[in-house]
Amino acid sequence: MNLPVASKLPDVGTTIFTVMSALANEHGAINLSQGFPDFDGPAALLDRVQHYLTHGFNQYPPMAGVAALREAISDKVSDLYGLNADPEMEVTVTAGATEALFCAIAAVVSPGDEVIVFDPAYDSYEPVVRLQGGRTVHVPMRVSPSHGFVVDWQRVTDAINDRTRLIIVNTPHNPTGSVWQPDDVATLREVIADRPIFIVADEVYEHIVFDGVEHQSMCRYPDLWERSFVISSFGKTYHVTGWKVGYCVAPAALTEEFRRIHQFVNFTVNTPVQHGLSDFLRDHPEHHLELPGFYQAKRDTFCDLLADSRFSISRSGGTYFQLLDYGAISQEDDDALARRWTREIGIASIPISVFYADPRELTSPVLRFCFAKDDATLERAAGILCSL
């Protein structure tokens, strides 16, 4: 008996990251598309996880996360942003940032609510909004000569109405690599000051901000924090994306609703990994403090290698992604070009237009390349790109 399935997301296909990585594997291409390093996490972290794996820490941890890890997260947030988040009531460990995003959106969005996202928007936001019966309002970013892709605050103001329930903030921004400035935070405060609007702050690249710029976490601002779910990722910070461990910091009332959903989505997260992360975060804070310099060096290596290419380059402000403007090389659609270059020249990237509700809003011919790679990989990739 074949029962028909009425899809809740009938127009949603396989994510572009899966598509491009599969295409790279099929053609043996250098994969600068999906955002993962081709080097391993810190040896000391791997050692601590191995210790707990072999010393009896393999049963269910608490639903909210191992207490020691939540305490370490709270200490880090206090040290970096001056926020004293209660590890018992305001910190939750999740199965990656993707689960945290799902739970946060589901916690506050109801049928008929509207959620503002900034295009090009990371593709995991809208499906969750739709599953709650909400409507995603796409506000395209504009291109600034000094800061790259930036929020168009006039369009945000015009988009807000009595149905607006949530704004999703993503800084440092994937896929563009732009970062918020203090003026962005000030404007956000003005725009939502007297409105019942929540914030989901996707800050998974919080430690990868370049050129001495300060990360504008929602944790820094008490009036924004009180309405925010702030989400981060150990995978991005420690080069272990396959572990899928993240966390959400939110006020107690929001965390309570967040956990109501979390307990039935994933319930809890890998026990030995949590303990290993706790030890490493406590004993090696220098890792996340030095991470901006580590990745800025890779950004600069990649861009310097491309100095004699035909690409136009505005260096990324954060994340481990670099946009390259290919306008002097081809007038081809970015999606078609990314796929063709993967097949024909052996280098995979990510097209940006797929992150727009209306791809015509993308006015720059750009592709996204991941530079979280060994220098030898970057040199091979740059050699191919310089030959175009």
C-alpha cells in the first residue's frame, strides 16, 4: 500500500552545501564549497575526549548539557561580553547550532507570525519558520564600499509590522563574510525598542572576526540580550564540525521554552565530547582568543595568492569564507558557473544567489570560497583560479 505524503516543505530540495560537496567528490575537485577545515582539531582536545570515551563517561548526560561545560560556557561569555549567564537556567548545550536554531525559532514563532531575515540568508532559517506556520520576510542586504554586504535598515523598518515576531541576526555573516558594526546594533535597538520582537542571534563564527574589529554579540547589550537566543558552535571554533555540538545562551524564561522543544528534538548531546570540550575550554582559552589571527592569516594567504588573478577581491571581515567577484572572467549565472567550474577545472565553490528569495537582488557576480584549509590546499586552488 502506497500512502501519499503531503509534504510540509514541497519546494525544498537538497541544500546547496550537500550538492556542491557531492559534485566535488564526483569529479575529484578541490572542495572550497562546504565550510569545514581539512585539518584536525587541537590535539589536547582530542586527548581529553579520548580520555572520557575510555573512562566510563558514555551514558546519558543531563538534558541541558554537562554541568561543567555549561559553567565553562558561562565563564567564557562573562569574560568576552560581560554577561553573567546562569549556567543552570540560561545555557543549553545542543546537537550543533542547527538544532539550536530550530529550537529557538520554534520556541517563539506561531502560525501567522513574521520573521525577518537578511538576504543572502543562511538556508536553515526559513524551513523552520514555515514548519511553525510563520512567514519569512526577506530583506536584501546592500553592498557598501567599506563594509561589503550590510543591512539596509530602511528596508527593515519598512518591513516591520504588528505581525513581526522575530529578527534573525547573523554576524559574522554566512555566506558573505561581513560583520556588524556598532551602528548596526544601535539601529536595531531603535527599530525594536517598543515592539514585542525577539532576536535569534546566529553567532557561530563569533571568534573569527578580522582586522581588530570587535564582535557585536547580542550578549553585550542588556536590552537586546533580554529578548535574544544567542547561538554558537564548538565545531567552528575547534575545527571539529563533524562533532555537531553547539549551545544556546538565553534568558531563563526563553531558555525554559527552548528546552521544552530541545528535549523532544535531540534530548541531549554526546557525553564524552561534552566533557572533553569542558576541559579544553577551561584549560585553553588561548585557542578561541587566538583564532581571529589564525584565520586572518589564512584569509590573507588566500587573497595574496590571488593578487595576480582576474578576480576582484574585497577581503572578508569575518568567518572563514571569501567572496570572489568573477565579473571580469565570466557573465555566467553564479549557480551554473559554480557547477561548471567544479566539473571542468576541479574547484568547488558556493553560489550566492541561492540564498536569496529573489536572486535578482544579488547585483554582484560573486562566488563563496572556504579558506579553512591547509596552505598547500589554498596554493593548489589559487593556482587553478589564477589560470582563468
